Amino acid sequence: MKKYVPLILVTSLVFILFSCAPGNQKFIGDPAGFFMGLWHGFISLFTFIISLFNDNVQVYEITNTGHLYDLGFIIGISIFYGGGSKTSCMKKW
């Protein structure tokens, strides 16, 4: 039983994290704002992979508040992919 606990925890975590993925019906009445853009940018790699197999999942939420959502999305992508920090740490020859 102990060897199944990590699998159950990881599966539960994945379902909880992706319940707020872009493209679901949650944002029809209340458009996605800055913090949802931040979250969608952070999980963009995972939602892209899932969107290849599931037509109901999108990478970007169409029903959003505009520029604030876009700003959050770009910041989320920058946080997840490391921004420009990797280029500043390179050795100069």
C-alpha cells in the first residue's frame, strides 16, 4: 500500500492543478484576470501537451480581462522557463 501513496498524491495534484486550465466553462461569466494569466502562463507547457490530445483544453484563455491577463501570462511563462537569467550566467570566453 505504501508504494501506491506517491502515485495517488501525484495524480491528485495533477487533477487539482489542471482544474483551472484555460478553456473551461469557468470563465464564461467571470473573465480571467491577472492571477489566472499568471497561472496559465506557468502551466503553459503542460496545457500545451494536453491540448495535443484533448480539444477541450487550450493554452491561452480567450475570455480574459485584456492587458492584465496578457501581462500575467507573460510573467508566468517567464517564471516557468527561467526568463533571461540563464543568459546572464553564461561564461564569457
